[in-house]
Amino acid sequence: MVSKEYLSTARTLLGIAKNMTDQTIGERLKALAEDYERRARKAGLAESAKGLTPPLAGHGRESRPRAAKSG
């Protein structure tokens, strides 16, 4: 899953940022980690939406049951 990969990258970046002696680089890494967390949320929403949305193929007019003719 893409969202898990983004979260893993964000955690790695945050860990590195905490150990940085250069504050400027540490802050940039934190900002990058936050961006990856946002991407993980978006990817997670997209992945869950795909799981909830039924496929559209085959749901056209020809797949509906036909009414029985009377008479």
C-alpha cells in the first residue's frame, strides 16, 4: 500500500531530523516528513475509496433484468 510507504518514509525522516545538529536542515527534514504524512493520508483515502466503490463495468442497461411480457 502506498500510504504505508509514505508513513514509513515520514517516520524515517523525523528520526533523522531529531538527530540533526544543523537546525536548518532538521527543520527542512521535518517539513518534508509532514509532506509525506499528508501524502499518506491522501493515499489512504484514495485506497479506501477504491475499496468502497463498486466497479462500473457491466452495470449498464444490458445487465439489468428484463421485464416479463404479459399477454
